[in-house]
Amino acid sequence: MATMRYLVSDVGAAVSFYVDRLGFEEMQRFGPAMAIVRRGDLVLWLAGPASSAARPMPDGREPQPGGWNRAVIEVDDLESRVGELGSMGAVFRNEIVEGPGGRQILVEDPSGNVVELFEPAS
């Protein structure tokens, strides 16, 4: 099992995205500060602006959502998932690309955090 923390701008919007669009289950919510969602062996901690994870660092840097590190979710039919998500208004950072291990695309959650949808090569 893997646990990742994503900083998000709006906990409610993030929970809706992961639950309604990517098949996660909401496990816990701590008001507007944080929520925990799960899909299989992946647990995401969605930390909002009121969470301790969003506090400034001693050197003044402020944690922000929307980087390039990402959770990878394997899918059976990438083109169908892209079509479904696109019809719901999802924002993609790229087009489907193919590599030696399969095909992938990057979709953003409502805070700009990236999730890779990956279809393994057959």
C-alpha cells in the first residue's frame, strides 16, 4: 500500500474529483482542512490550505499544489477514460503518448495536481 499527500486548494472539490471521476472512496474528512481517499492500495491525503502541511517552511517557502510528481492509476481502456473525463470537463496536460511499457496521459485534479492514467502494453 502507498500513501501520498497532495496539497489542494479546495478539499471538497478534490474529494469530488477523486471519488466521482477516478473511482476513489472517501475514508475520512477533517472539516475543510483535509480528507483521506482510497483506491485499491493507494491512499491519498488531500491537504487543504487549513492543514498543517500547508504551513510555510522555516525559510519562508510556502507549499503549493500542482507539481509534476504524480500518482499513477492503471486503466484498461485509456481512450474511453479520456473521453469520459473530457466530457466532464477534466483538464489534461498533454495528449495520449505511447512508450515502451504502454500509453499514458496526464489529467489535473481541481487544484492542478497531476494524475497519470496509464494503460499497460498488451
